[in-house]
Amino acid sequence: MTTTTADGLWARSYHPAPDRPRQLVCFPHAGGSASFFFPVSAQLAPVAEVLSVQYPGRQDRRTETSPDDIGTMADLVYAALGDRIGSRPTAFFGHSMGAMVAFEVARRLEADGGELTHLFASGRRAPSRYRAESVHRRDDEGIVAELKLLSGTDAALLGDEELLRMILPAVRSDYTAVETYRCDPGAAIKAPITALTGDDDPKTTLEEAGDWRAHTTGAFDLKVYPGGHFFLSSQAPAVLALLREHLTHGEEFAK
């Protein structure tokens, strides 16, 4: 495995391909790390370079404090990757918390005159849809219970107390960021948006996912897959096919 870093520690390229005409930037879920998207990078390497964002507070950045605010996280990501994002046609893919971070980075990019070819918002209700949630206020056992419920963290990790102690501060910060995030109902980007959701996701209804259409002045599509919050695991072939279609055909995909 070859891994390079882009702009310091903020993004990982597991299959460097600077000669590819397009790139995809992937934003992980709460508690997630860049390596979650290693399989995506491997499968899409023939058509695009995939960058996986590495948030502070996990893996080799575990000694750093993770921001507990989506806007702050987006500011930091954009400051680190802004030039790289604008170097060639770029799409974003974000899952759960990552969808919100990706949306906010896209807003910053467009405000600076940059362009995004597409935003794929996975496993997350629209930015303007709010639920009163308080996972971040639970004790450690309560947060672990939530992780198990959503099946987004490796079962072996959840059973390793030492590793859990290492990641829980970042997980708590992530949940704080997610649950305190507020977005102007009128906030929108120019880039087309495709919302992806599982038909049995306890965190997102089909209506809440469909409301992403209000956050783009471009084209919108809603893709519904069998599964829960992490439908990505069981539906990986279908999701990868969707991404490959966009990365291959670009603007024609959004029509």
C-alpha cells in the first residue's frame, strides 16, 4: 500500500494518481478516519484520484484535539485543501457527519469563486433538518452503545477498552459538532447534489434526505438503498458504480 499526504495531515491518497483528470474527496462519519475510504480509493483509482480527509483526534492524529463545531472543522479542511481542491475537477463524498462537513467546505469553496462538480451526501438528513439529540452528553458507555447501534465502528475496536479510551474524546467531539450544528434553511450551493440514504436508517427518513434538494441551485437526485445508517457496507458495489459513472462522465452525469 502506498500512502501520501496532501497538504500535511489533512488528507490521504492511498493510490496516488496525479495524472487522473478528476478527483474525489471523501469525508468520514463521526468517529471515522481516512482509512474508511481505502476500498473506495482502490476501486476508483483507474478513473480518479481519491483523497480521504483525516480529521484530528484519530489514528496518527490521535494526540490532537478534534474540533467540536462543524463550521470550524470545515474552515480547517478548506484552509488545508483549498488549493488542491481547485487543481482539477473535484467531487465530494461525505457520509453522515462527513456530509455536513463536505457541504460546508463546498460553501466555502464556491464563496471563493471555486467550483465543485458534485456533492454526494450520504447517510445524513438535509442541513436544515434538525432533531433534538444529545448523544454527546452521555457517559462513555452511552456513546459506545450508540456506535454499536449504528454499526459504524469495527466490533473488535468496541471490545478493546484501551483503544476505545483513545478514540472516545474524538467521537464525543464529533457528536457535539453534529448535534449542535445549525444551518440557514436558505443555504445552498451551485453544485449538483445527490443524496444517498438507507431505507431503514434510524437517523434519516426519506423525506429528510430528500430535503437536500433545497440546498442546491443545480440538479438534485435521491438514491435509496436497502439497509440502515451504514448501508454503504452492504451496498458498496452500487454506490461505487454511481461514483464511477460521475467520475467518468462528469457533467453529463448531472443532467
